[in-house]
Amino acid sequence: MNPIIVKFLEDLAKNNNREWFQANKPRYEEAKTAFELFVNSLLPAIAKFDDSVKFLTAKDCIWRIYKDIRFSKDKTPYKTNMGAFMAKGGKKNHGPGYYFHIEPGNFFVSGGVWMPESDITKKIRQEIYYNYDEFKGILNKKEFKKYFSGIDDWDRQKLPPRDFPKDFPGMDLLLNRSFTVSHELDKKIFYSEGLLDHAVKAYKAMLPYNRFLARAIE
């Protein structure tokens, strides 16, 4: 990965204001272009095993750096990370896909479904409930476990959801409201020539998981 991206984000974190950003706009454009080049290399590699991303470009997938601060206590105007969500229809898709995240000290690939509406969460829970052995088998696949330890636990409820028996053996899975999985990238991999290949292998290992979620939603 091009180090100019991280260096720009590090400096932005220290100077998160419009005056600094405007004075350093050329640096931002250079960093954004470098990230677009990487994402445009990722997309055709992912399309080889998941053709839902076949006709996308980086601009369809990369999130804007400008924050919506209307309802936020944090009034800093810019994100201090760059991210791309690669799924059918690009970043506007609310279904499963593939995500790449760059933030100083926090590099990772992830995927699945992030903060869905409650009806989508319910559909996913129902699919897991009726196909528990299949889903458990996906999570326990050797290739999947090579990159992912399970569903991320950052968005869970404390009490078992209604409409499901409390003694269901997979209740721990149903406590999730979001269904994302993540793989941290250490610096050695992130700055290596093998980053693209490493990310693509992680995404490929995620494919059965994403397909299960897509089936639930559809």
C-alpha cells in the first residue's frame, strides 16, 4: 500500500479543520488517487469468484472523506480513515459485501452486513435458526477460520431476541444485530507487495458467509 495515504491521514488527524484541509488539498487528491488505484485492482480480482462486483469501479465503492456532522457531537469535518465497500451497486448496497479499511494503526479487511434495519436482522436470524448446522459449518471452515475468528462482537444485544426459543444452541449467534467479520492486517502485510493477494484470499474465504447472508435477505 502506498504510504502517502497513511501519512496524509495521520496529519489530517492532527489538523482536522477546513483551513488545513484546503491548504493540503493536493495531498488529499494524491492519497485518494492512490487508494482508487488499489481498489481498482481489488475489484477484478474479487470478480473472478464473485461476479456481483464485476462492473464496479473504485468511485462506486469508496466512501467520501467529508463527514455529516449535523447530528454529531464531534464537529471535526473529515474522516481520518479511507474505506471502500465492494458489493453489487457499490457503497450504497445494504447487503453483504467486501470492505477494506485504512486508518493509522488500524488496517483491516471485513465483510458481511453492517448495521442493517431491524427487519433485515430478523431475516438473518431466521436463516441461521432454520439452517444452523449449515451456518455453523461455514464459520468452522478451515479457510474461513484462517482469517476470521467469527462474527464481530461490537453490535450485540444482551437479551435473547423474541420469537426464538431460549434453549436454541446457536443463541449466541442470534444476539448479533450486525453480522460482520473482520481480519486485521499487520503493518508488514499492509505495506508489502503481497497485500492485494492477501486481501483477495481473505475475501474469497468469506464468500460462503456472504452468500448465506444474501440468501437470508433475498
